[in-house]
Amino acid sequence: MSFEVLFSPRAVGPDDLAGRTVVVIDILRATTTMCAAIHHGARAIIPTGSPEEARSLARTMGTDAVVLAGERNAVPIPGFDLGNSPREMTPDLVRDKTVVLCTTNGTGALLSAQSAKAIYPGAACNLSLLAAMGRATLEAEGSLLVLCAGRAGTFGLDDAYCAGRLVAAVLERADSGIHDLLSDSARAAVEIARGFGTRWDVPLRLSMAGQDLQRLGFGADIDYAAREDVFPSLIRFHGGQVARQPETM
């Protein structure tokens, strides 16, 4: 039993996921985009592993019901309706639609966690609800895993900082028993968050993902992703789709 952070999906082994609740973080930008889409009325999001898979799925579902969105190396995929910018997930574009999403890191991280008991995409935009869920999970089950999408299978500062903020938020109102469950990686994530302070935009802009976005003209997405608790709902990846978690669950 542990409260653990993994900084890349490549660190996930078969025994890391079985029977566990997992929070998946790709703050720049996939999990922020997912939260924005659901908040603005999308029925669901279907994460896919490749542009070809996304196109095939969208054709099967029918264009009237689907918004095809995604990026490769932060650049919108040619022929897709939208990129991976949370700012694009406006009500007029996504309400009552299913968003088929393909991204460089985030959707792959979600798919890599499919054998977990429960999977919650998270970012700054729903941090407090994630923390409450995480605290309740640890109290009931004694285990929680925070999985960072990272960057090309390696450490990403943006996701690590977000993971540290989440761990710290869980611990704020937790009893000593939960503190005792912290893994070394979770402690390291907290120290990263403490080192950068409470301004989300600072580590996000310094990260390599943030630098790429600024270079490509998507700096406004960083400011968008740096807003805490603006989409106060839990979303869950279940049955191949990301959707708002029913309050009765």
C-alpha cells in the first residue's frame, strides 16, 4: 500500500495498476483539454493511440456526432477539426459531441493505465476535487497512484509540478496514516512543487513542453492551464471513454 507518483508511463509495471485508483496528469495539455471539453458540454472523450485510429473511429461514429481533435509534437494534426488546445473546447464546438482525441503523450498515458481499478484525468483546473477524491481513496483503500504523462517517455517538469501540488493538497487535511504511505517519488514531487511556489505559470513556462508551446505560438494555453479549480468536476476514464463522474458513484 502506498501513495505514489510515477513520472512517466514507462515506469508503470503490471503490478503497479491492478486494483488501484490512478490519477493521470498531462497538464500541457491533454488532461486540461479533457476537463475543458467536458465542462463545456462534450458528451465524452475517446482517447486514441494514433491519428489513424482516431480518423477510423470518427468515420465509424459519423461526422455529425464527433469532433476530431489532437496534435503531434504540439502541432494540430492535418485534417482534424481541432488541435489539443483547451481554449478550443468551446460550447459551440463541443456541446453534445463526442471528442475523439489523439495527443503525443496524454492519451497514451491514459491508455497505458487501462488495467487500473479507476482512472481520473487531472490538472490544475480540477485540483481540489482530485485531492478530495484522493484523500477519500487513501482512507478507504490505502493506495493511490499519480501517473504523469511526461515527455516522450521521460520526466516532464510541468506534470511533476502538478503531481506535487496534488500530493500536497491531499496531505493538507489528511491524518498521519496517509503521510506514512508516501513513497520517495511522492515526496520528491512535493519538494519540486515547494521549490517553485504557488504560481502555476512559472514551472509550466520553464518546462520543455511549455517552451515548445511558447515557440509555436500557444503561450496562451499555458495561462489557461495555470488556472486552479476553474472546472470543478471529476472526470473518469472508464469503458474506453472519459466522461463526468456521476455524483452517485
